[in-house]
Amino acid sequence: MTFDQENKTITTKRLFLRMFQKSDAADVAKLCNNYNIFKNTLYLPYPYRIEDALLWMESHLENYETSKSYEFAVTDKESGELFGAIALSNHQRFNHGEIAYWIGEEYWGRGYATEVAEAIVQFAFNEKKYHKVFARCFHSNPASGRVLQKLGMREEGILIDHVMKENRYEDLVHYGIINT
């Protein structure tokens, strides 16, 4: 993982993480307007429109510059094609943050989620000096849990009926890793 502070980018073996641009809105909307993405995420609306993407991106640069959170577009290192997104919150008072990500369904099963999540954990620990990184996923989304386990995160507990999604309560599995 290589971090370029000046350009706010992270490079991995196959991926290039960069700030979102307004020109990404149509691709974000196309990828996110997918029921299988919606059902596995806490906050994405469905249907998902270009206006949703533009509104979501509006605060990214300010969040980054004020160290509130870091939201990156996940793109192919060679072609620049947009695959998804990853975000890292920054709870400065507690010196920890949460990662959240989505990858477009057509790119599932290729290891992109694991690769980008590994990079963002390294960014949190090595560049931002976090003590801990955590993540939550729906109990009904074991694939995301496997990604988090591959990062070395441990399951810390299950929050029973913690959120409502599509008029039913969902359990959230809480994972975490401490910088040692």
C-alpha cells in the first residue's frame, strides 16, 4: 500500500483509491442502484439516483481535510474503472474509526473488497495512527464478515435486532482489530 498525501490517493497491487469527483456520479448511481448492494448496506437508498451520488459526495473533501472521515473511490489501477467505495471514519477522541465499503456486484468474488479494506486499515494504523479499526456487517451478509476476518479482525459481538432494514430487524456483527 502506498499513500500519496498530496494527492489524497492510495495505491495497492491492483487498485487505485482516490477522492470522488462529480464525474463519478453516473457510475456510482449505476453500481448502487442494485438491490443486492442495498440489502447489505446500512445507509444506501434504493432506488439510487445520480442526485443521491452527488449529495453523498458533496462533503467528502471537507470531511477529509478536517479529518472527520476519509471516503475513497475504489478504481482499477490500470483502466480507472470505478469498482466501488470505501470509507474510514475518524473518532479522534477515542483514536479509532469504522470502515465501510461497497463493491459493485459485477466485481464481486475477485478479492477487491479484501484488498481495499486491507489498504484502508494500513492507512488508519500507519498514516493516521489509529489505535483500533472496527466494522459492522449484517449477520445476513457472511461474505462481508469473511472479508473482515481476512483482515485479522475478530468478531467482538452481535448486536441483536439492532437496526431495521426493509421493515424487519437485523442483527449487526461487530468486528475489530487493534494496532499492535
